[in-house]
Amino acid sequence: MSAYPVRRVAAMHDLSCFGRGSLTTILPVLSVLGVQVLPLPTTLLSTHTGGFEGFTFTDLTPELYKIADHWEKLGIRPDAIYTGFLSGATQCDFIEDFITRFGGADVLTLIDPVMGDDGELYSQSTAALVDRMRELCRRADIIVPNLTEACLLCDVPYPDTAAMSPTALAACISALLDRLTALGPRRVVITGIVTDRASGVSTAGVDRSPASLDPAPFFVNLPRIGGMYPGTGDLFAAVLVGKLLTGTRFSAAVTAASAFAKNFFIVSSS
Ligand code: PXL
């Protein structure tokens, strides 16, 4: 018998049947980290939405309520709740309901507010989703927006971080981290901060929990690969959840997740 109970994460993400990302990416990653995934497919798509024409899109919200009802009857309790791509603003109501029923002080709640990238909303994302996602973030312990999503949540223009001096960049990101923690989550990570268009990308994080070991903003700097890789954020968040559930310090978990996402895409793009 194992000395440690297996940790379970209820993961709300789409199931895209072609293209790496969401459930197809996070399931194996969390599994090899020793975490059991309880998948809650938010949407069924023929492909992800990043660059394919004419994809199918089925909102699974009614099924999610039925699954949650059944789990409640069985007394199933997750150790973590992790949300990613949602079908739209209305599905945020389900997520709120799920957090109320299955969340709690001992349940890690991580929200990846998947809405856009590179300064643009994804084709399915609406202004209503942005507003509802901002409210949903109040219920999270941790949020992991990319820079685009961080700006949408804070309702500020997308900055040209690559053109900034290191001091201006640090001030800009620290201000965003302050605004995002003011929404409610104690721990915030911002991914995909381009520091040099040719060669640099950073992840920034802060932990404002009472007994935090990482109360000041920290940065993880990595070489930039270039190009767009849908699913990178999902990979990052999955490693972060897995590392945190297995007891890794926040800044070390953010560093490990950033490095893993970068290495994975260097391998897969070559
Ligand atoms: O990785 C973000 C993501 C998740 N799910 C779907 C997507 C995208 C980004 O394009 O299209 C369906």
C-alpha cells in the first residue's frame, strides 16, 4: 500500500478531439505526477479553436450538473478543483455551483481563465465571458492567466512588454499582480510575458497567503521559442497543480511548470 493517499483533481476542460491541449494534455501530465484526474468535459470539439475552420462545438453544461449530482450522492471529494476552457459565460454558473458544493478550505482551487492570447480574445470568447470570469476568479486560491488574460481581467490595454526597460517591465507586472490578487486569489501567476521578441519570455508569480514563502513578486525567465502553441498554458497549469498537490513550494512549482512547458514544446516543434 502507498504511504500517501492519491490526490484527486476535478478538472473542467474541453475535450478537443484533434490538436493538443486541454483534457488530452492535462490527463497524462497529472497522471505521471501521481495525481488522479476526475475529468469534467466542459465542451466537446472536433479540434481546438486555434487555427482550424469549421470545428464542431457542443456545450456539455447539462451533463456536468448531472455528473456533479451523482458525485455528491457518492460522497466523492476532490483535493483540487482546476478549471480551464469553458463553453461560455453561462458555464461559469456551473463552476461557481461546483466550487460551492465540492470546494472548501482544504481543497485547492486553481482557475486558468482561458480567454485569449497574444493580445486578442479567442474566437469563442465574449465580453460576457470576461466579466463572468473576473467574478469567478474571486472563488480561486490561485489564478494563472497569460498576459492577455491578465489584462482582460484587469480591464487594461495589452502592453508591449518587449519594448520596456527591465525596471518598467517589473513595475508593470507587479501592478498587474497587485490588481489580480485584489480580485480575491492569494496566489497569482502571469504566463507568456514577452521580454525580448527574439529570445525571451517570463512567468511572474506572487503568493500573498498569510504564511507565504513567496510574498514578493518573482520572475522565471526562459528562452523564447517563437510561434503559437495552443495547449502550452494547459500544460503549465497541469504541472503547477500536480506539483502543488504533491507538496512543492509555490515558486518552485511555478519554475518547474515553466521549464516543463518550454521543454515540451521545444521537443514537439522540432
Ligand atoms: O489552450 C487553450 C485552449 C483550450 N481549449 C480550446 C482552445 C484553446 C486555445 O485555442 O481552442 C478549445
